[in-house]
Amino acid sequence: MRSFEKDAQLLSSVRRCAQNYGMIEEGDRIAVGVSGGKDSSALLISLALMRRFYPKKYDIVAVNIDIGAQGMDFSPLASLCRELEVEFVSVKTEISDIVFGAKQDGCSLCSRMRRGALHSEAEKLGCNKVALGHTRDDVAITLIINLFYAGKIEVFWPKNIPDERNMTLIRPLIYTSEKTIKAFCSANSVPIVVNSCPMEKNTKRQTVKEIIDRIERENPGVYHRIFRAIEKFHLDGF
């Protein structure tokens, strides 16, 4: 296996998050949702490396939901999994055709369908948990999206209660900033799969991200302060 640079900041934040929220238990088999993007790849690498020293033994399998978008090449992701000695499963779907033929919010529909496909495959693979690569920045962005567009103060949970399949959803990157992930992926030449979805840069999430990024440049620490406020007031499972 290629020797990845052990970024202390990334691994420390992932381990601390997993322990603080009881995300990983002895004997867990975790399906890591991987798209080939920097966040899910950093999560995959972190959980793969942590198997060597985490106090509770667990296993992981990388699961990619191929929505059928044109020009997506997941071979670099498959190669990364071989280096990490992690099983890789890619599920081909027609989600792209269905979403772009729908008359409702395409991004929301796509997200629900991908999540459903991921959980179904995880169940088939004998997993009891699904890990997603949402970061600290994603937590802040989600809060502002819900406030601006839905008029509610709500974010996703760090660790969801088991669903009808007895599957638990965990997000071990919520203590980790996008800046840290970018630095880690750059330092380790992590292969990134380019997202060819036509909506990639044309979403509410992207709009809000650009707003917060602009404020962050003018007033550094905005993402951190939003996240700390969420923790301080114990919002939605934090």
C-alpha cells in the first residue's frame, strides 16, 4: 500500500469526532459513500488508516453510486481503494436520467435517490453503518440554507439513529474544515474524479457557500464560529 502522509490534523479530528459521538463500535462494518471527490476520498483514507490504531476494531467497504452522468471515470477511485486495501463496489444506476426528466427539485431528488441506493447496497454488503463525507463547512452551509430558503434552524445529525434497516448514518468529518481536506489531498496527490453533473456549480448550496466564503475572506473564522454555535446550543444531535 502506498505510504500516505499522515496528516495529524485530519486524522486527529476524525478520531476525536468518532470518539466524541460514539460513531464506531467493535466489529462494525462501515460502508463509506465515495464519489471520487476530495471530501469522500479524505474520509475513506482516514478510516482506512485509522484501522491500524483505533481502539475498536472495524472494517470498511467503499461504495460508489454511479448516477449515470456522462464522462464520469471512477477508475482512479478504484485504484485508490486497491492501494488502501479496501473493497470497492460501484453501483450503476439511471438516477441522472430520472432526475433530469423530473419536474421537481433535481438536486433534492438526486440526493434522496443516491442515499437510498447507498443504504440498499450497504445492507446487501452486510454493513451496519454508512459513513458520509460531510465536513464542518457543510454543517455551516446547511444551517444557512435552511434558514434562508426554508425558514428553519436545522442541520443534519452527526450520527443518526438506526433506520428501518438497522443502519446507522455517521459523519466523521464534521470536525474537519474544507481547507484541511484540500491540503491533505494536495500533499498526498489524492486522485480526484471530476464531477460532470451540469448542476454541480448551479445550486442553492453553491450560492450559500460563495456567500460564506466571501465573508470568511473578510472575517476569518466564520465557518468555525457557526459550527461552535451549533455545538453550544446542542442543535439537532450536536
